[in-house]
Amino acid sequence: MAGYVLKRLVAAVPVVIGLSLIVFAIMAMIPGDTALAILGAYATPENVARLNADLGLDRPLPEQYLAWAGNLLQGDFGRSYALNRPVLDEVGERFSATLVLAGAALVLASALGLLAGVVSAVRQFGWADRIVTFVVLVGISTPSFLLGLVLILLVAVRWRLLPASGMYSVWGGGDLADLLRHLALPALTLAVVAAGIIARLTRAAMLEVLRQDFVRTARAKGLAEGAVIRRHAFRAALVQIIPVIGLQAGFVLGGAVYVETVFQWPGLGAMLVNAVAQRDILLVQGGVLVAAVSYVLVNLLADVAQAALDPRLKA
């Protein structure tokens, strides 16, 4: 297993390098002058030229990338122009909030998707299968930002069951219960689409496994149907489902941008929206790169978990 993990880590290195190139190139193509955005009313031609020289923006793009990448290797993500603080400090604070939201959403999506998919497969063509299929179709078809607004209108405004925005109450609180109350609506909003995709693919994987000979053999031995599903069919289907959950982690991180904006969640997505508007290039590059590398690591963990369930994949 250690050799497999090492091989996957080595394979992830060029992916991370490619991601850094893409992030840098995208930010370089954004129209506008960064120096003008920073200086504002003080943007005289002399000040703009001086600031471009100080920031290295007057150098060729390959030199700018190499300088930025070299600083990254030393743990220096630069300094945010708009916030006047190290990028790594700001990204670390915001990313911790995003991890709470994305982690809760992924756990919720996985639990709901796996349960719905198994029930739908076991009760194929029955009422449970039809209900699950309908709910999944509606969930996948509903944009996250629209679902979030509907939940705010109904649950927070009309029924007043849960708060509509923020991570903690402004008048106090700050404990785990307060966090969970604020987390419920954005996590559910973010989890719905991912849960639907996981449910559909879980159903397909379970139907395929339930037709296998080893499942029929387990039933012939006299095992209860519940034991056959839990111990044999579901375990075998997980080999196909785990990579899907890993891919949905990327969707959840990407969808957090919209959900955090709707619910005013102080995470990485909301930070990136403000940073792009202010042309805070280093902050955007640092935030996007951290999110992208996190996605790579999550998929690496999914590959390792899949290999642990099916040793044939280590070859």
C-alpha cells in the first residue's frame, strides 16, 4: 500500500504544476491594470510605472511565473493588496471555514446519496425507486443558488427555524450548537446536487452487483437479505462509488463560491469573489491554488480508499 500511495503522490506532482500554470495564466488574461486598481485616485503614470516595477508586473510573464512559483515553494504566497496582510494567513482563515461547509456538505451528500441509491436498487421499479428517482432528478436540476434562496425564504424568513446567513450569531453564541444551526441550510444547499449524482451512480453500481454470481451464492447459503446487501453487495459496489464521491468533493468546493455568497458564509468562495472584483491577483491565485490542490488530495485519498477495498487496483 505504501508503494501505491507513493506512486500516486508522484503522479500528482505534474498535476499540481499544471494547475499552478493554469491559475497564473487565467489571472494574467484578466483585463485591466492591477496597479491602477491598487492606486485608485493616486494612479498617476509615474506611480503606476513605479508600482508595476515594485510588483514585478513589468517583467515578461514567464519570469513572473517563475518568481511566483519560487516564492510558493518557500511558503510565501505574497501579500494581499486590498487587505494588506499575507495571502497565506487570509487564505488559511477563509479555507478553514470553507472546509467546515464543504466537509459537512460532502458527508451529508454521501450519506443521503448512498442510502437513496441502495434503497432504489433494492426496490427496483417499486414505489421507493420511483420516489427516489423523482427526487434525485429534481435535486440535480435545481441550481444551488436558487435552492439556497428558496430555503432562506421558507426556513429562515417565513418559518424562522434556522438563521439565514453567517457562520455564528452576531449577538453572541459561538459554540458548536450555534455553528450547526448556521451550517444546516448552506450545507444542505450544497449537498443536494452531489447527493443526487451519488444516488444515481450508487443505484447503477448496486444493480450491477446484485446480478453477480457471488450475491446469488450468498443468498443460496441462507443469509438474510439484509446481510447480503450490507456485507456483500454494498461492499463490492463501493469500489465503483468511492471515485464518484471523490469527484463530488471538487463539485462541492466549486459550488461553495455560490453558496457562500448566498448565505454570507465567511469562506474561500466569498473571499475569491471580492478579490476578483478588486483585482487582488495574489489573493486570487493563492485561494484558487489551495482549493485546486485540496481537490487533488481528496481524489488521491479516494484512490487509496478504492485500492484498499479492491487490492487488484494496486497493480
